[in-house]
Amino acid sequence: MALTGRLHPLLVHFPIALLLIAALAEVVSLAARSPGWHLVAIANVRAGSAFAVASAAAGWLLASSRMVEVSPTLEWHRWLGLIATVAAIATALSTIGVDERPGRRRWYRIVLLWTAVLIVAAGHFGAVLVWGADFLRP
């Protein structure tokens, strides 16, 4: 279990990148009216949600280990990460049949946007844990 937990810093970058690229690709698809970008977004959402599950599991194992000190920042990161993972799964599920019914695409885009926001928030708290609260200051 210790090894799996230690994989969290490696695994976490995949869902962050994949899901944020998915959101960007969906915005490009909307602006350019290009179905190709929509397909890129869907592929990234599905892969990103799978990596989010693995990353969250590894993160919870890491946070439960003796080498990590419990703090309010850790708790914010932990729970926002879990909520973001659930949102990523919801986004991936919302891609099923998204092209067959126009109303589903709107729902998918809303869920994807909120997933991206949650990922940024959880990632921020993760960065604070690793780099400290002043990591954005020059």
C-alpha cells in the first residue's frame, strides 16, 4: 500500500492534464463548430476520469500513511480531489449518447466545466501542500 500511495504525485498529473484539455477542446469545438474537437474532448474526459480514480485512490492511501502530516490544507485537498473525481466520473458518464440528444450536450458541457473548476481547486491545495502557501509569489 505504501508504494501505491507514493504513486499519487506521478498519477495526479494525468487526470489534471486530460480533463483540462478536454474542457479546452470542448470550448474550441463550440467556438469553431468543429466535431473533431468534440471527439478529442470526449476521449480525454474518458481517459482522464479513469486516471482520476487511480489518482484519488493513491492519494487517499498516501494521506493515510505515517509520512504525511494531517492538516486543514490536506483535508481540503483530499475532499476536493474526491469531489473532482466523482465529477469526472459523472462527466464521463454524461458523454454516453451525448451526440444523439442535443439536451445531453448542454448537460455534459456544464458538468465538464464544473469538473475543470474542481480540478483547479483541488490542484491548488495540492500545490500548497507540496510547495507552501506562497508558491505563486515571485
